[in-house]
Amino acid sequence: MIRKLAVAGLIFGALTFVVSGVSWAEKSHAAEAVEHTQEAIEHGKQGHADVLVKHSETALKHAKMAQGPHAAEGVKHLEGAIEAGKKGDAAGGTKHAEEALMHLKEAK
């Protein structure tokens, strides 16, 4: 009986650790997406379309791994930021990145 309780306790503890680890990982991806989106905005405001694209692409990778409708909206706007930035439109890319940031902050 004691052995069964000990095994059950170990299993429960392991499951709790795994589930909390998954939740932490999702928050981590959203936080990384926010950080890189903020960098994209900063550089976009300075007219650095190429650096805006670089940070937006990194943010996009993390945003795609985050979960929820806000992350999905962030993904759409990051894709817009990348598209505009690749055309040399730093101002347009910045506007998209700012929209993405609003949504990604909600995803955290």
C-alpha cells in the first residue's frame, strides 16, 4: 500500500512538473516575441528596414510557437512587418510591428 502511494506521488509530481514546464515554455516564447518585436520597432523608427526584418523574423518564430488568438494576430502583423521591411518600407513595417506588439503582450 505504501509503495503504491509512493509511486502515485512520484507520477503526480512528474506530471505536475511537465505540465508547468509546458506553460512556462509558452510564456517564454511570447516573451521572446515581445522582446524582438520591440527591437524591430526601435530600428524601424530609425529607418533601419533590414534590422526591422531581422528582429521581426525572430519574433515571428517565437510567436508561432506561442499559443492563443493574440499570438495568431501577432503572427499576421509580424508577417506584414517583414513584407514591408523587405520592400524598404521601415515606416510601414514599424506600424505592423506595433500592432503585433499589442497582441503579443496580451499573449504573454
